[in-house]
Amino acid sequence: MSTHTIFILGLILFDGVAVGLAIWQYWTVRPTKQDGNDEASALARASAKDPGHPEG
């Protein structure tokens, strides 16, 4: 094999590993549908009562 072929194969391998790592990272942090955490956060509940600025 020539050095160009080895370089291209190494580049393809590196890109494949990088894409695989990105997919794995996304898969571990993605929200699940069975989480059951549908309650609004305290910040969202407070913002409906107090918008934080005067009207007028």
C-alpha cells in the first residue's frame, strides 16, 4: 500500500470513530420518554406570577 492509501484509510477510521463517539454521547444525554418528569420547574412556575419587570 502506498502512503496515500494508508493516510486515507486512517482519515476514514478517525472520522468513523469521531462520528461514533458523537452518536454515543448524544444517546447517553438524550431525554427518555419514560422519564415522567413533566412537572414544570420552579423558575417556570415563578415567572408566570412575577414577570420581573413593571408594566406601563
